[in-house]
Amino acid sequence: MKKSFHAKYHSLLIVLFAIIVLQAVLLLAALGSATNLQRLVSDMQSIIIIFLFVIFVYMIVIYNYIPFRLSRALKEIKDVIDDITDGKYTMELNESIYDNDPSIQSLVVGLRKMLNVILRFDNLKAEKIYEHNQRIISLISLVEDPIIILSGNAEVVYINDMFRTRFSSIVEGTVLTELLIKDDLQSSVVKAILSSIRNGTNLKETRIASPDNQAGVSLLGSVIRNRKGNASGGVYIMRQI
């Protein structure tokens, strides 16, 4: 069975302890077999210098091995967490590359399970949003008056068939602030809608007369607000007068 990182770390400490014990044993052996003081001092100095060098080199190895081993083991996990932060939930996790480190592998398996839960929740949320959007579109399509739904930057999110017939130059994705309209009545309607979104004010039976004395329109609008209360779009309906 392959050892985990913790097991290898403990093995490194055991080896260090064994080196120290070996040094102590050799010193004791030199003391026990000494017949000459000068020879004893020389042997002890040699043993201490040799083991000091060995321990120094070993400590350098441990000092560099541990951060390298941790960085290597956690690199993919860090990349996964970064992807999750960016809203990416479909990346592949290969826990088999951590077969030699069961503790890290179990963490990767846990991340995989978490991603599956997040992905199922995200798909469920998207499905619910789509169904809710389809209900709104179906409801609006039943209204006989022209209706337009805009985002906070005056981009057209949705228009019904009546609005599309009345304003042929406006389609989904059009930004009203970038649109040039030659018809005076339509231009006045667009200006009133843009003013409503810009100021965050609802429109209540705003009458817009036609410059050529033809029938004008009555414009009603409700500003959509986010959770902070800021205007993030609007829904507007026109009625012939």
C-alpha cells in the first residue's frame, strides 16, 4: 500500500531521529573503546563533524521537499477552486494521479462530489429560470398592446409581436440609446422610455401626441429594481389613443 504525504513526513522524521541515535551510539562506542585521550578527541571530532554535515544536508532536503510536495499535491485543487470561483463547474478531476497520497485523493473526491451537487443545483436553477421566462413570454404574447422589456442599459430584452409590428426597426438586442428613429412619434416614445429608465421613475398614463395630428399613444411603464433598489430595467406598454 502506498504511503500518504503524512506517512512520508513521519518517515522523514524517523530517519532524522535514527541519524541522531546513530551518532550517539558511535560516540558512546568511541568512548568505550578509547585507549588514548588524543585518539578519543580526534574520533569524537570526526564523528561530530561527519554527522553534523549529514544532518545539515538532510535538513536542507526536508526543508525543500515538504513545500515542493505540498505545492505539487495541491496545485490541481487550487486550479479547481479558482475555476469554481470563476463559475466553471464542468472541469474534469482526475483523482487517480493521487493514488500515492490517499489523504489528498480523498480531498479531490470530496471536491468532485461538491462539483456534482453544484452542477445539479445550477442546472435546476437554469431550468426554473427558463420555465419562469417562458411563462412571462407566453403571458405577454397574449396582450394585444405593444410591450417592450428593457435591461438597465436600455437594451431590448423582449418585445411582443404587436410591438414588433409597430416598431419594425427595434428587435431583441437593440440598445435604444444607439438607435436613430426618424418617425417623430416613435422617437418621442423612445425618449420617454429612456428617461424613465435613467431616472428610475414609473410612467403612469403618459400621453404622447402625434406631431401630424394623428392618433397618439398612452405609455405606461414600471421600472424593474434589483435587491439594492437600483433600477435594472423596465417593462413598458403602449395603448392607442
